[in-house]
Amino acid sequence: MTQLRISEAAELLGVSDDTVRRMVDSGRLPATKDDAGRYAVAGADVAAVATELAHPAPVGSVTDESARNRMRGLVTRVLKDTVMAQVELQCGPFRIVSLMSREAVDELALEVGSVAVASIKSTNVVIGVSK
């Protein structure tokens, strides 16, 4: 079974070391001590907490589509030229970048600070907003 140090678990969860220690202290994340007396947590337990921490977009917040992997985030950068645009979202610890038409960015009124949903399917990232 994979054992992770507190710092490794924190990095994977996108939280601070102190937050992971509080999870251990509260019993939310089981831990054992290694030979050096440092806490270690099981990779499977960290994966379970990561699943709990994930906040997928609520069903129905984006018009129906076939993509199922949705990540809600904050637009952190928009680069536009005459035809195309690049939109960056920060979705928790994940940075998502989407290339789309400038027309789509303008129609969705995407700008830094907008809340949007990245729908990820295969190699394509589709951005949508709640209405």
C-alpha cells in the first residue's frame, strides 16, 4: 500500500500541511507513524478525501451535453486576438486552459473573475456558464 508523508498528501490535496494534520487529528484521515516517528497516510485514504473535497458543478448548471467531467472555477486570464482566445480557469488546485473562438468568449462574457465550468472530454475542454 502506498504511504505518503503529510507534505505529499497536502500537495496532492491542494491544501496546507497544517490542514492535513488537522484532518489526522480529527480522525478524518487515518495516519500511522513511520520508523522515524513521522506521520504517514495511506494513498487510498488520501484519494478518498480528494474525492470528498472535489466540488463538481451541480447537475443542470450547464446546458445538457455529453461531457461528464466538469470542474467549476474562476477565470484567471483571458487572451483574445481577432479570431481566437485563450481562457484560463483555476479550479481548486487545477489550472485549466481552453482555446476557443473570440466570439464564444464575448458571448459568454468571460473575463477575469468570472465563474465558469470547464467540461472536459477527451482532448477538448469546453467552457460553459450558468444562466
